Amino acid sequence: MYRETDSLILYSSLPQDSILMKLSGIWSDWESQRDTPASLTHRIYTEVKRILDISTAYGFDRNLWQCYLTFVMISHENSFALTCERRGPKEGTINLIAKHDFDVFLRLLHFDFGPIEESLKINCFSLLCEYQAIPKRQQLFNRHVSERVCALSEKLACAKDADEVFDLVTDHFSRFGVGLFGLNRAFRLQEHGNDIEITAINNMDAVTLSDLIGYDAQKAEIRANVEAFLAGRPFNNMLLYGDAGTGKSTSVKALLNEYWEDGLRIIELYKHQFSRLSEVISTVKNRQYRFMIFIDDLSFEENEVEYKFLKAVIEGGLESRPDNVMICATSNRRHLIRETWNDRNDMEHNGDVHRSDTMQEKLSLAARFGCAVSYSAPGHRLFQEIVKGIAQRYPELQMTEEELLLEANRFEIRHGGESGRCAQQFINMLVGRIKPSAGQ
């Protein structure tokens, strides 16, 4: 195996602690008898467990070895893969280099583990190649990642040569992309001291805009803006503001679910991370995706100054925001920053004698969102339509419409008023009270 991995070019930068490189080292030590059988067996079991962990996380099935290698091929961000990302391969010498590496992977896909298994009296690799996974609920792993990897793995295993592997892999790159951003749709930022890491969010709600009852004008406006963004036309940063529980955050999740196959990706950012916003944008600005930087429940108290980082990035700094980045925020406040009556006072306030300057400073952040969409609390009639619409998704609810609406009215009085969130919580309560019948 080490002979194959040592000949890789584009994939030569695989981490030395990766499963493939660790197994290559084990194979080399076994052939040269540099380690004892007991130690080799332990090292092999360690890497087999890592393959099982990855397979469990992503829902791989059947031939886990081939699924793992396929995952490596489409997640490694090398120069060739990034060139092909969402644009397809271009003519050039690099294609010959890529085919060289794909020929190596084709041999690895069909690697014969028999000699080392026979020598060490183990059969773990044979089990990996004929694995039957336990069925899992969808939210336990990112199902679309599993489906893509498993489907591509089966095609690669049947490929007759490196040219066919080249066609299959580059087709995947052009359709879905490469690496972390190619396999996932939503991300969050993690900080490790001075370094940042963008990590995937794997348990997204499968909500669509059609699930949000009412708010048709709002949905049409944000759709049009996002479609312009994805098409490379002029677009505006979005601010979804209004009453709590009206579907602002749900609308953003729904946009991602409906447009991610068109290249939309979302990176969730928290207020305390605004100082890293420029680093995030620098990381994604040259990728062939459209990134929505999502800031949920955005607002600032009078003494908070983090909004200045956001203002500079959105508009006003020396470096212009790249065309593949949109800022999207939700807030219960239209103007985002808490205002006081003192801000409107003509007399000196905290050393600032110009009241207009104080007001302009606080309003300038909201003004940078050219697409500001209001989500107001539903009236009584719309609230009832929302309740009935959600209830229809649960056939186990055996209530008349009159009973349902009467109970909903009682619930909303006790739980903060009429809103989509309140309606969902009411239905959750009703469904939660239903005890399964015998045999279920």
C-alpha cells in the first residue's frame, strides 16, 4: 500500500495522521518486519475503528473501505479539485497528473488485504468490505452526504480505468464542489486561540418556504434577492426584522434547503465573532459557491461596539465585499442598536453635542441592509390558519376544527400571544400527549 501512497502527487499532502497514511505505514512495517504481530494488529484495529467512526457519522454502508477512499478523493482540496469546482475540468497538463493519482486510487479501491489478514490471523478488512450498517434516523447524519459518497463509490469500484475515474470525479466536482463546502450546506465558526475553523452543521431542519404559512409577500421578496445573488446579478444584504416567533430564522433555513444545490451555503456567525468576519470572508471569497453569512437575533445594547466590525465589512472598508458573500441577519429590532430618548436630545449627551451624529451612527448599520423585510405578528385569522396548517401534518391528531382552535386560543393566551412559534409549540404539546397504541 505504501508504494501506492508514495506515488501520489495531487493527494500527496494528505495528513500523515490520516487513516490512509497510517495504514500505509503499517503495511510498510509489516513487510519489513519492523513491528511485532501484536503491535501491528493493535495499530490496524485502531485505524479500522476510525473508518467505522467516519462511516457511522456519515452513514456509509456496504464497502466501507471504498466509501472511505471515495470520501478522501472528493473532500481533499487540491489545486485540480478546486479548478474543477462547479466549472468542470479544463484542458491542461494537470489533467494527466490527476489521472495518475486516480489510477493509484483505482488500485487502492481494489487493494488485496488478504496477505496481511492471513499473516496476522485477522479478518477486519474483509468485514469492512461487506458491511451492513444499522439503519439510522435521518437527523443522526447528513443523509445527502451518505447518498452521494455511497453512489459515487459504487461507480468508482466499477470503473475500468483512470479515464473513467477522472470523468466520474470531475463530474462530481462540477455538480457539487469539493471538500467541506461541497459535501455540506451549513457551517459555523469555531475559534482556537488566534486560529479559526469553519465546521459543518449536520442536523439541519428540513423546512421549506411552503411550510411557512402566510407571509407570501415576504417570501417572494427574499426569494427574488437570493435568486439574484445566485445568478451573479446585483443583490442586497438582507435584514429580516419584526416580532418574535414569526418565521424569520425559519425563512433563512428554508432558503438554504431550497437553493443549496444551486451553490448556496450558509455560515452562522455569533455577535462575539464579528472581529473574525474579515477572516471568514477571506477564506471563502475565491470559492465557487455563494455564501450567506447568517447572524441570528442580531441586536446591540447602547454600550456594545461590535457592530462597527460589521459595518466596516458590509460597506465602508477599503476592501470591497466579494460578490459571492451576502450578509443576512434577523432581529426583533428594525434599527438593530438600542436607542434612547437622550439620542434625540438637543443638549449635550455624553460629550456629543450633535444629536444628528448620534442618531446617524446608530441608524447607519441598519441602512447597510438594502433588503429589509418586516415580519409582523399574525392576526387572529392568520394565526388560526397557521394552527390548522401545522395540525394537518400530524394525522394522528383526532380533533375537530372547532376543538383545535378553541384549545389554540387558550394556549396562546398563556404563552405570549399569537405567532407561528406559538402555533408550533401548541401542536407539539398536543402530539406529545398522544400515547402510542399497543404494538407500535
